[in-house]
Amino acid sequence: MKYPHLPLVSIILPTHNRRYLLERSIQSVLDQTYPNWELHIIDDGSTDDTWSYLVSNLPIWKRQMIPIGRYKKSIQIHQTERNGVSSARNLGLEKTEGEWITLLDSDDEWFKEKLEKQIDYHLENPELFFSQTNEIWNKKGNILEPKGKYKKIPGRFLEQSLELCMVTCSSFIAHKQTLSQIGFFRPEMKTCEDYDLWNRILLSGFNIGLLEENLLIRFGGHDDQLSMQYKAIERFRLYSLLSIRNEMIFASGDGNQKKVENGIPMVTNQMDQILLRKAILNRLDTLFQGRLKRGKEIQFLTHIQTQVLENLKIPKKELLTLLDDSLF
């Protein structure tokens, strides 16, 4: 730590029925070398013994949090009805007091210097309001590093981000005030909510920095991962892109930019619009092919495609059909 003033970092950790994984992720927060943080754990309607585990262990964790000087460490636990990961994270964001926001999934683990090195990175690069770190993947004991198109890159990588989810929640950090002006997670999205946020950040003109050091272990392969719970996951990404399209192009009075509620505009230059349109049509084609193979009707997708090609706004009610599990 190189700086005399270290900002408060708020950590948001949502969980649902993951009592068996929580200890690892929480302990990785307690082990952080960074001295100034608050952890908000949101139990999103768990039906196992997650809540009783959190309540009974809170005094034990508090005894491990040794304050350093004027800095603080704290843990707060929150219990909600089952509303999904987006709403759980949004609740945590509303509760935070930190200047910086970071996210941690309940199946992931930070290296002990994660926060310290990432805050140092931002203090050295004050023009950046968002960043992530490199990571290691642990898939059922097999240790891997992202390669090829999955390898992380810094900057305003909009084209790559529209194709793949290029940011990892558990490695991400954001300047709270800037993130608040862009907007948080869409509560109606059960998965791919992070993909939606990264694209909105990039379309608002921001770079996302990269600390090129492995500071996170992502654990994969367990059955309760959100990406494994829903059919035709492309429909969630398509919903995101079409929602962004509506907000960028059709909510603007002058056709050039759209100001979100709190004031940061989404950039809508011609190249961005071309990239967005291409991504939408590619995802529509993927869904077409999948439904045709399974003998399912495609009329509602054809209707959406026609509206995109004719540059028409798509009503919210029609977009929500993409989130209807019964149709897939």
C-alpha cells in the first residue's frame, strides 16, 4: 500500500443455498491485506441453513477483523425473499457506503492481495473508474488459465464484449458514484445480468482497466451455477442487447445519445450501432437454429427480427417473452 489515504471498499456477496461454499469466499475477504472494507452478504431467500450459518458465525468473523488505525472492517448480513441475483446485488449496492464497489460470487475466492493491488492500480490510474483482474479457473480440480478469445483485455473492448462476457464479476471493481449514474443490474434478468452491465459501461464511453495478475480463483462445474440452470441462455443476452438498443436509439430526442436517468449518456455513434445490430442479428440466428432443430415455433423471433431490420422500437412486453422460461 503506497498511499496515505485508502478509500473504503464495499464488497457485495449474494448467495442462495450455498451454505457449503460460503466459508471459502468469506474467508478470502477476511484474509485481505487491504485494511479498509465493508462486506455485505445478501442471503437471497435460501432454503438451506445459510441464514443460521451466517448469524452463528458472524461473531467469530468479527473477532478476526482487526482494525488498523482509522480504517475499518465490517460485515453486515441481509436476508431477503428469493428475488434473484440481480435484485440481491442491487440491494447490496443500496446498502454500501464505500467509494469503490466490488463484487464477489459465493463460489469464488480472492487472493489475499486482491483489494490492495486493485486499489493501488486505480490510485495510480485515476482516469479509470472500472477494472478487473486476471484469474485462474478451477474446474473440478483442473487448474486452467483463460486462453484465446477468453483471455482478458483492457480498454473499450465493445466488439469483443458484445460477443462474449469479457468481465468477471468477482474480479470487477467500480467507482460507486460513476456506476450509480450508469445504473445497476436489471432485476428482471435471472442470468447474463453481468453481460448486460459490462456492455452498458462500455457503451457509456468508459474503458475497463485490467490488472494483469491472477488475483481470483473461479470455481466451476457445480450444478447450481446460473448458466447451467436455464435453457437457451442466448435469449437473456438477446434481451439485454434489445433493451440497450431501445434505450440508446429510441429514448433519445436528438438521435445521437441517450441520457440515462442519473445523467451519463450512452454513446450512439454509427460504429457502435453497427456492432450492436450485428450482435443482435447473430444472437437471433443462434436462437432460430436452436428452435428449428428442436421443432419449436419461431414466429415471435421472426417478428423481433423484422422490427430490428426495419429499425422499429420493440415494446417491452414483447421483449419480456424472451425471459419466459415456459417458451423455451
